[in-house]
Amino acid sequence: QLALYWIRDNIFNFGGNPSRITLFGESAGAASIVAHLIAPGSENLFKNGILQSGSLDNKWSMDSPSRALDKSQQLAYLVGCNRTQMKDTIACLRASPAQLLVDNIWNLNLNFLEFPFVTVSRDKNFFRHKDGFISLREGNYAHHVNLMFGINHDEGNFWNIYNLGNYFDKAEQPELNRDEFHDCVERAFAFQPDLVRNAAKHVYSDPNCTDPSKRTQFYAEQVNQMVGDYFFTCDSIWLADQFRQNVERAGQVYIYYFDQPSSANPWPKWTGVMHGYEIEYVFGVPIYNESAKYTKREQILSEKIIQYWSSFATTGVPRLKDAKSTDIWPEYDGVNNTRWMYLKGGSHVKPTPSRKKVECDLWRTAKDMEYHAYKAELLLSSAFRMSLTSVLLVLMLS
């Protein structure tokens, strides 16, 4: 945020316009842009945002205060700083060697695709007593910004290789039978109630399966899509749907679906278009890295993406210099205009119907359940503090 203030105050000296600042980021960077939409101190500091495969509503991107405290206490225990008084614990952690903290930070009891320390939903400084989760649900964030949301075809595979390695950490195309598919659901979504896990097994299952014991690529691909949908894709679509609803003079919204495998990718071909794979195209790697021997269609796609991104940063609308009718990127509002831009090499850059309706309805129901549990936790915590205050007043007056 401090950097944004500096840019606003100094960009004119570099030939820039302080009223046309664009933030863009991938994964956690995309989630950070949403955090800036919520933060009161970031209001009017940027005009456009490009969110590549990420949103602050992603399970991995933001913790409740209680979860952040739990992780901190776990780390304190691991490095020998578990003290009775919180101030003593904090003092001990601050005095601990940095390497000791780094060596133990990944030994916390973490869920699937959970990171040790992330943005906390409530604080006194950045969110200024606002709540990140509640602000997202109630639309309490800046709406005057133009937003571009991005989705990659194979968001889940990267994480499955690390978290479900016995099934996915292999050179050849993974194949699963139905029991192994169910095991992946149980492990990836262990933090969800049985109702949600069973629903996921149903939604992502093969209705034409006649031999549950037979291993197929279908079930492996469904785990890829399922993990990508819950942890990335569906939250981006949800925010895109909500952003302009019941808001006058809201910014414009655009969505892309990136589906171009890289010929320079050192990973097995079956991994597909994984999380983060659009980045090299955004920065023009296929154009200038001649030694990697990118194909001509990959170079052309990179040129188009650079033009789209640059145009969006300049005008708030992603356009090509010499656009054909199929290259025109449609605006998205989630109601009347629901097309995305399909980004793939060759002649495949074109508008496409939105996807993932059934899958995202499932995960939004799960997110609703998580949100209601979070609100209940806040109410319980508030009631406890009020009760404690009442007891103290009674003791003081008696």
C-alpha cells in the first residue's frame, strides 16, 4: 500500500498518469488486489486490476483471526516458545533465530493447499477493523475499478503433484479407479463435512462408469478440475458475478480462460496448462527466448496477450491493435453478458460461453457453510468478551 502511495505521488515525474494505475498479479498477487479493493487506505490508488488465477475468497489466501492464532501457537510450540502469557510468547518468537522459524514453519498441522501464514481477515492497520470475509460477502469494497479475471485449464494439477503424490507425481498420465478418486476427495477436502465431500464425489463422478475398479484418465482429470475449481476458479467467477450487481457506475469486468500448453514446458505433457502457466505469455517469453524454440502460434498468442493486457492497463478495455470480430473481448456481467475470452494459440482466441455452472454451485454452497460457521465463531467470541466484561464490572463494583 505504501508503494501505491509513492506511485500515485511520483508517477507523473516518469510520464505516468496517477489516475490510470493498474495492479496485476497471479495467484497470491491476484488475491492481494482484492485485499486492496477492501482496504480503506487503498481507495482511489488504482483504476484497473488484472487477477490471474486468484481471489481473496480462495481458501488458501486468507485466515480467520482464530486460525492465524492457532498457527502461531503451533509454531511457538515447535520452536520452544510456548509460554503462558501471549506477550512472553511473542517476545520469545521475536528473539528466535530466523532460520529456526523457517525450518519449522512448514511443520505446522496444515490442510490441503494451506500455507503457514497469509492475510488475516481482521486487523487494525490494513483493513482498519473491517472484516475481509464479511466485506466480500456484503460487497463492501471499491466498485469503480475495472477488473480482468483469469482462469487456467489445469489449475489443480500442480498442487496434486505435491499433495497427492502417490497418484500424481509420475511421468506418465495418471489413471485412477473410483475408489482412488474417492480417496483423493477425502484427502483434498478433509476439512469439509461429509455432506460436501459426498456431493463432490457425485458431481465429479463418471455417470457412465460400468467398472469401478478400472483405472481411467477420467478420474485423474476430475481431481485436477475439482481441486482447481474449489481452490481457484469458482471464487474468481463468483466475484466477477457479484462485482457489478446492484451497483451504479461499477467498473467493467472481463474474464479469460487460458488453455495454451507450452512447448518449452519441462513437465510431463499430461500436466497441461497448470497454475501460473500464462505468466510466460504475459511477459513475452515465447517472443524473446529463441533458445526455448517456442512455436510460431505460441509467439503470436503471447503478442496478443501483451496487447490485451497493455490496452486494459491504458484504457480499462482489453483490445488488439488490429482486431477481427473474433478477437473482440466481450464485457462480462454474469447476467446478460456471460462470455469469456478463450486464449489459445492459432485461431482459438475467441469469445466462449461461460463454464463450470454445476461445479461452482456446489462449491459456493460449501463456501456459504464456511461463511456461516465463521459468523457464528465471531458471535461466540463477541458474546464471550461481553460476558467477561460483565463479570469484571461486577467484581469491580462489589
